[in-house]
Amino acid sequence: MQIILYLCTIFYKIGMKNFVYQDSTIAFVTAAAQTCLLIEKASEHDRNEWMEQVRRLLPVLYLRARLVTKEEPVMDEEPQRFVTETDYNMALVGIRELLGQDDAYLDVFVEQGIYTDEVQTAYISEGLADIYQELKDMAAAFQTGEEAIMHDAVVVCREAFEAHWGRKVLAVLRALHEISDSTYQ
């Protein structure tokens, strides 16, 4: 992740006006890299400290994703996926173990943005692992240094934000807020 932050800084200083090097794109990729690192290292943190860092980072990530310019892909094929099932499960289990019984929360079922009366159990660990998968694929594409791959990785990640993981950020943040609330039992 340090290499991504370093590359972002270099690209920013170069001042290139290409989509990949726009301020909003660099800020989004930086927030994504920080989020991935926090998720990957969940088991190395104190529970309350980690939850506080996530509560602070998720709104930034959401905002940064919203500010990225909508673009069209430049390549014919979708960008390569880098996150393996093992990577996903490591993120999921690390968070699940850290949160224990507070991992589960009740959520209103969301289907294409429509709320219903159906309530289901959702998991913070699963929401964050899903978000991690999208962000890590994009961050890994940035490590290739290939502008077309980086461009399309941001486009795909931004589209996935609109389609599903943006709602997951909000749901997880709401659940984490409830855990931090002193009235939460």
C-alpha cells in the first residue's frame, strides 16, 4: 500500500491532467489504499481503536468515491481482478474475530435502492470484506503503473460504488455508530 501512496504523490506532483492523475482520482485511490490497509491489519489493532479508525475513514472514502469523475472505460476487456478468495476470507475472518458478537446487525433489505419491511441480519465483516474486494482490485491495478489499466480499474470501482458498495459503506457505518453509542446493548 505504501507504493500506491508514493505513486499517488508522484503523479500529483507531476500535475498531469489525465483522469488517472486528477486530484479527485488520486484522493479516492489514497482513501481506498488506507481502507484496504486498515481492513487487512484488523487483527493487529485494539478493537475500539480499529472501530474508531474505520468510523473516521468510511465517510472520507464515501465522499472521495462520489467526487470521482464518471468516465468510460478505455480498454475492451474488464480490468483484472486481483483479490483471491483467500484474501477475501482473511479480511472477513479478521474483522469477524475482532468484533465478535457485535459483527451482526439488523438491516432493512435493500433491493436496487428500495426499502421494504423485510429485515435481515447483516454482518459488518461481510460488508467490509465486499468493500475491500472492490478497493483492493483497484489499488492493485494502480501498482501495475499502466495508465489504461489504472483508468479502467477506477471506472469499474466507481461503477461498483454506485451499484452496491456505496450502500454497504453507509450500512456498515450506521452499524458501527450503533456499537459506539453508549445506549447500545
